[in-house]
Amino acid sequence: MRPVGGAQAMADQLERLLEVDSEARVTIQIVPFRTEQHPGLAGAFRLVRADDGTDVLYLEHAQAGILIQDSADLKEFSERFADLRGAALPPPESRQLIEKVRGEFR
């Protein structure tokens, strides 16, 4: 955990994660710091399904973001996402970790 914004801000952010995690459409999984190599190290990305069912890949860097609909890229990042979930703690363990760390900031 990299604390940012002070103890209260961290506690509030972790509390918000726990609230969101209770929603049916949200799954939070944490990749522990002890995991040396994992697919998330190459950079952040979002896989988005639009209301019309279209899948889109969103990549962002310091200067801009880009939407990609190329099927080969979507396939590659879908596989990367699956691998990333495999490297992460299961949802119940991720929630327990958030609860534990939140307690350290109270």
C-alpha cells in the first residue's frame, strides 16, 4: 500500500472500496506487492462493453487516451486481463486485505 493524502484520506478511500465491493456488479481483486511479475506491470487499461454490446479497449498515458476496437487488440487485452485476475488474490481475500489495511489508518 502506498499511502497518499494522509491517514484519514486513505481510510476514507479504503472504506469507499469496501462500499463499492458490496455492489453486485463490482468485483475487486488485489495483486499483492509481493507478486514480482504480472500482466498489470505493462500499464493500465480498461476493457469496456458499451450499451450496444460493442467491446472497446481504452488505453491512457500522461498526454492522452485512446479507444481501440481492433479485434486482435481486444483479444490480447482480454487475455491479459484474465492473466491479471489469475495473479490477484480471490475477491474474499482482497476484501479482507482492504479491511486490514483500513484498520491501520484509523
